[in-house]
Amino acid sequence: MKLRTKILYGMSAVITLLLFYTYLESRWLKVTELTVTSGDLPASFNGTKIVFVSDIHHGPFFSRARVADMVERINKLHPDLVVLGGDYVHRSSIYLLPFFDELRKLQAPLGIFAVLGNHEHWSDVRLTRELMARNGINSCDNKSSWVKRGDGRIKVGGVGDWWEGRQNLAATTEDVKESDFCILVSHNPDYLEEIPTALVDLTLSGHTHGGQVTLFGLWAPQVPSLYKQKYRYGMVTSGKMKSYITSGVGTITPPVRFFCRPEIVLITLQHGSSSAPDSGQRRSGL
């Protein structure tokens, strides 16, 4: 066999293996563990566990069985509170009913809170909100709730999608003092640039999928954000506000990932000095 032919065969094999790996990685769901420390957190909430998931995209590339498996894995983490960051189905509204049939099995004694993403606006906003209410999921689109534990309370709120919805931050912050602990959910992290207040302690966002395909986790050629790599993935700090942007659970077309595994985020809240450093991320593929 000529050398040139061997090289071509070798290159074809490598490309095939890489493509197969990107498909496998899109299904290699990990748990990312974080600790968020704040002096504003009531002592009664010390050790509270929050699970955050976003961008599930149930549809032709993410089966109902995989949604059920994700719900089971979340419940095994025994979260006190669950936050859902939007983009639940892949464009078509036909996936909404089976999706929420699985999500109603989530268990969280302090509640389940959710915002809508751009894909809900592209499928069926009314039906999504109806199914959320029917299955015990609290809508956070320009709404908020005080969550109580013992003699303490924290605020959990959200805004509408930055691309397709509207945003009313005051619906969350109007009765919040700087000494309160406040969580804001925004599907699209670009809205973070619009928050002119020190009243929010933690924001949770998705939308970017971490870039989905990256250069060994360091850089992504395509990020659906005006700010590109800044809000691609991970923790970003601005003043006292900490913002976590998840890589999400599902994918858009093509259904592949490269050095950007899908994740369930487990956040442990810790009462302490706001100047104390938060623990680093600890990831588990189990």
C-alpha cells in the first residue's frame, strides 16, 4: 500500500473516531459541585443544596428516557431547591407534555423554580406555562418568591428571556435589601450586563451550552452571546454578584460536544464572610 493511501486511511480513521467521541461526549452527563459563600445568607440556609439545570432540549436528539434519567440523578442528589434555566424542548411543542410528565417527578422540599428560554417562545409559551403550573413548577419570568427556612428567608426570582421576552428586575428586587440573599435566574447571560444593582447575590444562566464544541475547554469558536467568551461557561464575579453559566444538559444541531460535557450543577450555599473565597468546582461523571 502506498504511503499516501496509508495516510488517507489514517486520517479517515482519526476523523471517524473524533466524530464518534463528540457524539458520546454529548451524552456523558457530569455533576459539577460548587460552594457559594455569602455573608447575606441566613444561618438557617447554611448547607442548603440547589440543583441547577438548563438547556435540556428534549426532542429528536434528547429522548424521554434521557429526561427520566436526568430527573432520577437530580433526585439522588437530594436537593433542597431546584432551578430550571429554560430551553426545555427542541423547538416543537409536541415534546412539552412528555417532558413535563417526567419533570413532575422532581423532589425538592423548598420548591422548583423555572424561567423560559428562547426555545419556549419558538414552540409554545402558553402551553409551557400551563404545564409548569400543573406540575408544581414555580414560574420566575418577571416573578419572585421569598423562600423560608427556619427563621430565615432568601429571595428567588427571574426575568424573561433576553432575546424573545421582556425583563423586569424590580419584580425580584423591589422588596430586597442589600443584607438579603437574592438569587436571579436569567436564561441568557447577556442580561447580566443590564443589572445595575448590588441587591443580587447569585445569578444562574444557560443558553450558551458552554460553546458546545471547544478547543480543549479553553475557547469556543461559536458562542451565542454578544460578549463571547466572557459568558461562555463557568463562574463570573462582578462586585458582590456571582454568576454561574452552565454548559447545559442537551444540545442543538448538530447534537455533539467536544471538551464541553453536559452537566447538572449542584450548588451548596454557605453562610460566611462575603470576602471568603468560594471552593473550586468539583466535577463528577458518575
